[in-house]
Amino acid sequence: MLAGFASPVLYIVDDALAEKGELLIRHAVPYSDLTSLTDEERRRYTDKDEPLVYGHTLEDQIGGQLDAGLVLTGLYEDRDPTHPLAKFVATFLATRAIKPG
């Protein structure tokens, strides 16, 4: 079983400024478009029928797989070369896991 997800660090920066190449730490993780953005900022996405996003902690993401009885057999990182944060840190993760028994 493979599971892929965005790194929680991807959600700490102001997305609108990141699109302009500026990195400003603005949000905490866990992150939610519902609680972290103003109504006006949220409409930038909803007016274009884009989904709202949530950024979970690694403890929730990986710990949840372990709590479900999965055994992790691999962890992989990748970068979105279009995001300025990728110059400094991997922006996506994937795990490989098996369910024993």
C-alpha cells in the first residue's frame, strides 16, 4: 500500500505570497482552509471550484497508519519544483506500508 501526502511544512507559508516567490511563515499545523484563511482568501479557491485543503501533522499521518496496524516499509520524499519552499525542504512525502497477517 502506498500513501502520498503533502508535507505539513507546505502549509505554514502564506500561499498567495509563495506564488509570488515570497516565503512568509503565517500558519500553524495542523492547518485548515476553513479556520486559517479569511473569508476573502477562501473565496479565491471556492470561486474557482477548487477544493479546500487541510494539512495534518506527521504524527497524524504516519501515526495513523501505524495505529491501523500497518508496518511501514518505505518513506520517500519529493519536491514540487514550482514551489519556492522546495529550495529548502521536500514538499511531499509517500509511505509504503504492509498489513501483516
